Amino acid sequence: MVAVYRAPMRSRRDDVDMRATIARARRLDICGFGDVPHDARLARRIERFADVAIGSLAWTRDADGLYWLGRIEGPYFRDSSEEATDVDLIHVRACRWLTTPSLEPQVPAGVVATFARGGRNFQQTHDPAVGPQSERIWNAASQ
């Protein structure tokens, strides 16, 4: 079964526009998170993110409440460019995003629940139904 992750891509910096971050991620086919706060927990988050299997699926939600499904396609890398720093999307992986978003009623309930809880961490969704449901959405939309 494919692993599924929540990828909020919301900076912990208050001056970062979430729209710009998600637009960059979708434009460059990447997903990830920022560098703030830079503490001992960040190293553990990076390690867990780097260990995500290629082929795993990731959901993000934009500022308009639309859900986007992507598939992790490459290894972890650090993007220290000025544009990446501006949108606080430094720790990234290649992630091919579907070109069409999903509305909330189309999204697996377990995914909706993880976003409803809030938070800004990239994390695995453990609901056992989410993997097969997300895979069906991916397969139908990527044909």
C-alpha cells in the first residue's frame, strides 16, 4: 500500500504568503517545508522527510481550500536560492502535482481530517483507507 502524507507547506514565518509558497511548489513540482525555527527538531523533521519513499503520495491544501495531490519523485535536497528562502520552502523533494485540484467532498475523509487539525508539519496520514482512495484519485487524474 502506498504511503500518504499531509504537506501543508505553510511557513512558520508570519511574513510568508502561503499562496506564493504553494504556487512555487506546484510550478517547480516540489514539496517540502521551511527552515524556521532552526532547532534540534528541524534535523529530525528533515531526516524523516528524506526517508519518505519515492512513489509516496502527498496532499496539500491551498489558501482557497482546494486540495492538490502529488507523488514524491526524487530524493531530498536543500534549496538555498533567494526565491526558496523568500517563500520558506528550503527542504524539498521532487513531487509531481496533478494539474487539477480536488474539492473537499472528493478528498479522502482522513486527509480532510488531518488538515482540519491544523499544524504546519509534513506528516504521514495513518488512516488505512487514505492510501487506496488517494491512489484511485491519482490514477484517474493522471491518465
